[in-house]
Amino acid sequence: MTDIPTPLDPALASTRQPTAIVERDGVHYTLLGTAHVSRASVDAVRAAIASGTFDEIAVELDPQRLQGLTDPDSLANLDLIKVLREGKTAVFAANLALAGYQRRLAEKLGIEPGAELKVAAAEARSLGLPLHLIDRDVGLTFRRAMRRLGWWGRAKIASGLVAGMVVNDEVDEDQIEKLKEGDMLESAFSEFAAQTPALYDTIIAERDRYMAARLRESATTAGARVLAVVGAGHLQGLARHLREDTDPPAQVREQLEFVPKKSSVPWFTLAITALVLGSFAYGFWRGGFDVGADLVAQWVAYTSGLAALGCLLAGGHLLSIVTAAIAAPLKPFHPGVPSGTFSAMVEAWIRKPTYADFLALRTDVQSARGWYRNRVARVLVNFTLTNLGTAIGVWIAGARILGKLFG
């Protein structure tokens, strides 16, 4: 295995883009480092592929991101109720935040972020060259990152995502410089990645190793010359792993795609359930029916009332508000399923998002008014505010019940 720091073809030399060349297992890999907001990078990719030097093309994309770049209407095929039912609301919101960030970049810089990756895929297909998508699915990266953060870190990320979708801030120069170094996810989450080593490791370092494994797994034809178009920020790490990793690529990929599941026993939910039921039982035993009934009434009033209020503030339909009011007091009895899921599913069923809603989603989420106008976005607002209302209701009701029993 060798690592050659010079381009393979004169067309690459003239572009002055960072490159690395690795030969391994009879395959010749040319890694072309690009900036995701650079016309020069687009031109470099075109020149490299047009040179006729390469037999296969690999790009720093997963199928979902490639579809988002090449098919603007892809969101219109999304089953929103399925997203809610399968608990993928947070990943969907993260993708929306990323899309909104990319849109602001495009408006500021006059070039679509990731244009060079899109061009690489299009050129490979037009020439009939094998195309390898080597990046890890964004949803997997997001879920692995969340598992490595504590509750405070997850709360910061969640608030950042909401702000990123609602606030139409200008993209600052630091973020643009990061994009010139070449990674969209690092730039989008730069504030958190810089402060959280675990997040940086998941978003950058893990993906270096993952893409190296995918290259080894995908490009197996002896003597093949492979051009891999990746963000410049991944160039050194990717080249190192491509040279040095000895574990089987399938094993590496399996390891880096694994998302630790939450405990099969929902201890926290069981503790809350036991506390609530125990408080009710103690109230009936100590104070009789009147005290016990009053505790139950307070629990229902606060959880149901605040969940319904959250749904109402989200512009929910009457049936969605009623659903929120019914589901919230039962929160301890449906572990792992946020109460907002039920009201959001009813909202999506009654006010079914239209094709136009999906097409306008990336634009509408740039303003508060757009969130309420767009039916897809409003379902997410419903989900979020109903959950927030339920959580506040649980804590207030719990405090009042304990105060009444032991005050």
C-alpha cells in the first residue's frame, strides 16, 4: 500500500485541489478533496472525470442525500404518518434543518452546496461508470451522535435544530470557511461539534473510517482506478484509514452503523408510573376518597390541560387537541411513545399534507408564519408543543401531588 501526494492526471494538477492517492489490494484510489461551496471544485470534478483516467467514481453521499440533490420533489413522496409512527420525527427535523441551512448558503453564495458531488454523480451516470455512494446515512449519524450525548447535550442540539429551522440568520464567515475545508455536517453543527468531542468524533472521524471501509468494500476490481470525491476536511483521515485499517470492511461498516438501543426496561417511565400510582393509592388510603380523587383530578387537569394548550398553540385541529388531552394523562402508561405522537398523527390524518406542502417545505420553514401555513411543518410544531405541554404538566402535577401528600 502506498500513498502518493500528487495527482494522477494533469487535469487534476491544473485545478490545484488537494488530493491523495492510495494503492491497496490492486485498486488505485485517487481522493479529490473539494469545498462544498466552490465553483472551482465543480470544475475540478468535471475535468477529472472528463480526462478518461478513471474507471469508477465514488462520492461523499448516501442515497438519501443524493436523492435530495438530484430530485427536489423527493419530499413529496414522504409518508409523514409513517415517520411519526416509527419515531423518526427528530431525524426528519434534522434533515429539515440541514436543508434550510443549505438553502441559506445557496442564497448567500450563489452556488448550491454539494454541487460538485451532484456533478460527479451525474457525470458518472452519463458516461456509464460505476457510481459508489460511500457516506453513512445522515439519520444513522444523527442517531449515533444523540446516543453519545447526555440529556443536556441532546437538549442543546434540539434547540439548535429548532432555531436553525425557524430563524433565518445569515451564514457567518466561520461556517463558510469550514465549508471551504469541506464538510456540510460539521459546518451545520459547528457550534456543537467544537464544544463536544463525542459529536465531532461521530460527525467527522467515524465517517472517515466508514467511507474508507465503503471504498474497500465497493471498489474490488483489480487494477481499477477509482476517483473518490470527498470534502477536503475528510481527505487526510480517509487516506489514513484506507491505507492502515486491517479489519474487514463489512465488519467496520456494521460497527459504525450500529445504534445502541435504549434499555428494553423503561426504568424511568416505570419509576414515574409507580410514583404516580403510589401517590394516588396513598392519597385514597390516607385521606379517603375525596383526597384520592382530588389528586387524580389534579394530575389529569395539569397534564391534559397543558398538553391541549400546547396543541392549541400549534394551531391543531379540534380532534388533535382532544387527542392530546386524552393521551397526556396516560403518559406513564405508554413508555417510549411521546404523547405528541398521537395528536400529530391525528393532525396529519385530518389535515393531510398536500404535494404543494412538501414542495414548499424548505422555503416555508424559514419563517414562523410558514411553519403554521405549511401542513407538514405544522404537524412537527404540534408534536413538539404537545410534548412540551405534557412534560410541564407532569412536573407541575407531580410537585402539587407530593406537596399535598407531605406538605
